[in-house]
Amino acid sequence: MVKSNYEYIDLDVLKESTFDDVSIIKEIMELFLELIDEYVEVLTSQFPNKKWDLLFQATHKIKPNISMFGIFKLESIILQLESNFKDKQNLDTTAALVNECLTLFKEVKREIIIELKSINND
């Protein structure tokens, strides 16, 4: 696999935890892309409806992947969203966090797709 410098993802943890097994890395990346789509769907559909419990569950579910994919720009945002949704607090400032999260996930997804293409071409 080509060592690449992405702006949003750092795949070192993923590579280390899979012993750099390309087939496992590829599968995990594909699953994470699906999870991102699911999460974005929940954020965009449930945040306007103030479904805090559903938002908390979805945020909690995606959280471990943030570390595995080295998405450092999202770590504090996801933790803050998780806390806000769980405790139903700071909801006036949460919209800005949701928007930032959606923007970052779009970039994360783009970088993962680029990495998947480079794996498939190796």
C-alpha cells in the first residue's frame, strides 16, 4: 500500500491493528463508508426533528471509527456531539457542530475512496 499523506485521515492505527492486511483494511474501509452514509443520514434527518436519543446512538456508534481512521479533526466534535445529544444540553451551539461534522465527513469519505482506489490499483 502506498504511504500517503491525507489531510483528514491517518491510517496508521488501522494498518497496525490489521497487521497491514490489505484485504481486511479494504473491507473495514468499505464498511466505514457505509457507516458514514448512515450517520450523515441520521444527522441530516433527525437533528431538525430534535430526536436526541437517535442522534446520541448514531454518534456513539460511529465514535470508535474516528480513532481507528485517525480523524483527529473530528474527535473533539464527535465527543461534544455525543455529550450534547445524551444530556440534551448546549443544543443552541450544536447546529454548528453538526454542520462542521457533515463537512468533515464529506472530506473523510473522499479521502477513503481515494485510498480504496489506490489499494485496488496496487
